[in-house]
Amino acid sequence: MGKTRKSAHLAWLAAGGLALAGAVAGPAVGQTLTLAVAASPTSLDPHYHNLAPNNSLADHIFGALVEMDANTRPEPGLALSWKPISDLVWELKLRPGVKFHDGSAFTAEDIAYTLARVPTVKNSPGSFLLYTRGVTKVEVVDPLTVRLTTGAVTPLLPIDLSQVAILPHGLGPEPTSESFNALKSTIGTGPYRVTAYNSGDRVELARNDAYWGEKPHWEKVHYRMIPNDSARTSALLAGDVDFIEAVPTSDLSTLRKDKRVALAEAVSLRFAYLFFDRTRDGGGMPFVSGPDGEALAKNPLADVRVRRALSMAINRAAIVDRVMEGAAVATGQFLAKGSTSYVDDLAPPAYDPEAARKLLAEAGYPRGFRITLQGPNDRYVNDEKVIQAVGQMWTRIGLQTKVDAITWPSFIGRASKQEFSAFFVAWGVSSGEASNPLRALIHTFDASRGFGSANRARYSNPALDAVIERGMAITDDAAREVVLKQATRMAMEDVAMITLYQQKNIWGMKPDLRYVARADEATHAFAVYPAK
């Protein structure tokens, strides 16, 4: 999820070069901040759906044992310290004096309650079990000490725990996601309380003056959802909002010269990719048929030659330059250069449409086939434009490609039910290293173990699973990185997905404000400060 509390103010002073300021304007009205985000959260239940819009909002309301700073480095949160006391046992010392929004004291009992609740959330389209599955036993030593036993060596447990919002055990057995949306169970230790929630429109937040960390500058936050890019920028320029995320790339050159706006930007941990259905074969496949519309005897997307052809047909450089207008970096893997477990010699596949045509013919599709590429039109920067560009590139190698861009809530619901054959999506690597996407996106789906929680294509490669699991059991950081690089290379060689680019995170704001640009793209009202 990624959080910065105490260090945010000092961080923007130290990294002031990230903000591009214009002339000074009047401060935001009183101590109320109105911000606009690009995508609506699907729930206020912090354990319901592991999505960036949900997690960014949850960061305001709930706390985690371990927090991540703007550069995805772990720091103390509700836990002051953590250490392994044996190969399978971690001991955490908890922060004293912390209160939940209802006034109840935060204790080790809340850790036991939260970890027990995560696997029980009903109808979760993206479970957080990925981060808790390794814990087999929770021992409450005393109110401020907890020991977590794992079934295997779990060296990244503290990083995993940074993704899990802590709830008060006073919520009782099995609080429903609906009770969170009704504000009955939306009780956390975070810097803000929720006072109103209108799904798809806005959330009203009030400062938690009993918060354990640095008090946010803003007494109230109007947290608005404006998925339309031009509408979001217009709202900022008109003064209707003070701060926006996901500045449209088409507006960047103009906004850089506009004295009414300041910008903050950072290379993202989010990569965009294409996923392909691996759950069906033959005539049962949706949105795929032969060149004349006939049912196919087998799934062409299950053939690695076809997937390689589709990847080689994509001109990533053109997408970065023309569609993303430079606000992205082409990639052939999960992570940006310089990240832990980045593979130095794993470059983006070369654009080669002629070789792509030959591969299609070799795979038995000399006349191509019909395919529909789906994706959201209001979630990621230029998402609809990207899938349109990919569709045109595929058409040039002989595929009859239809593009279907739909609203995010509808898209993610259908993608989570495996209704698509080919689709565009993006993933934020919240841990800053490759085990996160490998476990969540690439490992064979296994709900009981939390693997493949976002593997909406149901890709499966048992040999790759074994390498991923081996890497996750290595305690030595350098040795583990070697194995994660091996797993990354295997995934890319098998074209488990087609990675396209890492996007850049860009926020816009009134020039009297500053924000710490985050690699994890989280938008945090508590990290927005007056420039002075």
C-alpha cells in the first residue's frame, strides 16, 4: 500500500527538485484540501480488493505494522520493531499509546484478529491472503508483543505486512464488506476518519486528532473521484480542486508553463502489460475465432509462438513517445532499471512485424485470427489510447483486432471472472522487488495459499512456480535476488504476459502546495503540505 507519515514533510524539503513550482497563489481554503483521484475505489473494506485506488484511500484511514516510504523502503508503523527469533518465528514490538478511531486501544489482539480475518473476506476479487498466507500461528505474548510463526522461512514477511491494514478486534466475528461501506466498521488507526462515502463520487475525511504520528495539515479532506482526464485537469485549473493525481500526458507540456500549477513526478513502480486467457481451449474461447469467424480447435494464445508474435508486433518505443508522450519507459520485465531484482540484460522485445508474421504462420495461423483486446478507458494514464495503438499494431501483422475499452468497475469485475481472452491492465509493485508480481500475477492460482491472487489470466507453469517458491524461502538477500531474476527471465521467455512500459507518476496542484512524489503512485492527503 505504501505509506509515509512522520517523514513526509522532511522528505519533500530534501527532494524539492521533484516539484516544479509556478507563481504563488492563495492557500487552500482554511485547512480543507480538495483532491481528485483518477479511479474510484471498489470498497472501503481494506481487505476486500487489492487495488491501488482502494489501497491509497485505505492509507488515510487504517494503519499497517510496517510502512513504506516514498521510495518503498520499510519503516516502523504500528510495529516499532521486528526481528526473527528463529527460522520460523518473527517477534514484533508494537507501538504503545495508539488508539483506534472509536477510542479503543491498539494491542496485539488486533494483530491476531486481522490476520485471521483476511482469508475470510467473502467474494474478494483480489485477496490480501498473498501477504498473510505464510503465517500459521499468532502468539500474543503481551499487549505490545506478538510472535508470528510461519510454515516456511519467510524473509519478506515485514514487507508483506506493510500491505495489510490492521482492524480492531472489537469489530467482532466476520464484519462484512458492506458494513465498511456503510461506515459501521470503517475504524482504523490512520490519520483520518471517514465521515461520508458516496461510491463513485467522493469520500469525506476528517482529521484524527488522536493520531499517533505527525498530524496532517488538513482538518478536512474532500476526496473526489474524477476519472475523466480533461475534467480532472479542468477542475484543477478552475480552482474546484487543489490537487490531482494522474496528470494527463496530453496536458503536460502546457501545464509545465502554467504558473497556476505545480507538478511533482517520479518514475513509477507500476508496469503496464497484456494478459491472455489460459482457462479455455477451442470453441469455448470468448472473443477469439478463426479469420472467417469460425470456431478454433485450440486456443492460439496457449502457443508461446503466438504470444511472442503478438509481443514482437508491438512498437513499445512508439507507444512511449507518441501515446504516453514521454511519460513512460519501455520495458521487457516487471521493474525499472535500478530496482532490486531488475535483470540487466532483459531488454524489451525488438519491434519486428515481419518476424511476427512468420511466427504466426509457423504456429498454424498464416491468415491470422480474430481477437478482441479489452481494457479500461478510465483507470490508467492513456489506457484507451494504448489499447487502440496495440490493436492497430496487431492488425498490421494479420490479426483482425477489435478493441473494446470499458469503464474500470465493469472491466475489473469481468477480468476477475476470466471473461476476456486478451486484456490490458497494469500492476504496481508495492514491495519494490520481483517477488510481488511473481507471486501475485505469475504463480499458478491457488486461493488456499494466496498465490496468483491477481492472475486473472490463470497462467500456469509448474516449473516456474517451483523457482518462485524457492526464491521466497531464501533468507540471504543477494541469493534470493539471483533466484528472483531467474524466475523473471523464465516468465518473460515464456511470455507469461507482454510487458509494455513503466509509467511515470505525475501529480498536479496549486503552486502554493508541495507533494512528495511516490514511486508507488499512492495519493496521500496527509503528505500534501503548504509550500511555506
